[in-house]
Amino acid sequence: MSDPVTQDQAEEAVRTLLRWAGEDPAREGLIDTPRRVAKAYGDWFSGYRVDPREYLARTFEEVEGYDELIVLRDIEFESHCEHHMAPIIGKAHIGYLPAGKVVGISKLARVVEAYARRFQVQEKMTAQIANCIQDVLQPRGVGVVVEGAHECMTTRGIHKRGVSMITSKMLGGFREDARTRAEFLRFIDVGPGR
């Protein structure tokens, strides 16, 4: 990685874009815009400052031998496409088959959030979430399904609204056992009209 960019450099980049678009960054309504945009980017891309694996470090083993499917669905996320820097808005669904230990469900949502708050392509984000859970928890299987609406397609280019993309990553028992995969997909019931 190159040297860190300063706050002043980030704000000057926003001023440059404003001038490029035909605006005057010194006009009243835009004077504070560079600061606001830099602050927003700090929030939108906060995922670069965390290690999602750390969220899964604390597990619970007192589960009375529970080894059936665990599903957390409808985890809302906001991300940004790495090709156009446009928003991707959607939901992630996670399932796993525990192997003697479970993790607090909020930690699964935090893993989604950490990867979503980076520049992304949905396929990569889906795989990153699944691989992180598999690597850290070592469950008997992981399934991740992500539904996303891509503003790079709805607000520019082809301008098609109401379109969503669905991606999935199945590992272990979710990939090898059609019954487990079907149970997971039934639990999350992805798609319109559910």
C-alpha cells in the first residue's frame, strides 16, 4: 500500500471532482461538502479498519450437543461497487452447521458488515463471508446467499430498476449434501413475494 492519504488530501480530491463536474466548491452550499464527503467515506469504508475474523473469535460450547442448522437471514447491508463506486444495497443470509461450538448471532452480522464496508463485487463479498466463517469456526458446513441491488446498474448505464442479483457460496455439508442445501434455501426463502 502507498502512503496514507491525509484528510486535507481527501477533501481536495472532492473539490477537484466538484470542479470537474462544473461546480464551484467555494459556493455557500458546497463549502463544507468536501469535509462531509470525507467523513461519509470514513463510515462507508470502515471495513478496511477491522478484521472480520476477530468477531468470530469468541464462541460458546455449552449448547447441549446442538448440531443442527443455524440460520441468520435478512442481514441488511450497504456496500459500494468497486467499478463505479456506486452503492450496492441488499441482504445477506448465513447458515452453518456447528461442530461443537456456536457464535453469537450478532457476530455473523458484523462479519457481513465488515466485508460490505469495503469496495466490493458481490461475488467476492459472498465468498469472503463464507470463507471467513468456515476458516474461523470450522463448522461442518457454511452457506451464504447475498441479494443485492446495484446502483451502478440502476442510476447509470442501462438504468434498470427493480433488478437484484443473487449470489451464493456453499461449503462443506452445504455443498456436498443436497438436503442440507435445500433446507437452508427453504429457511431463507430468497426472492420477491416471500
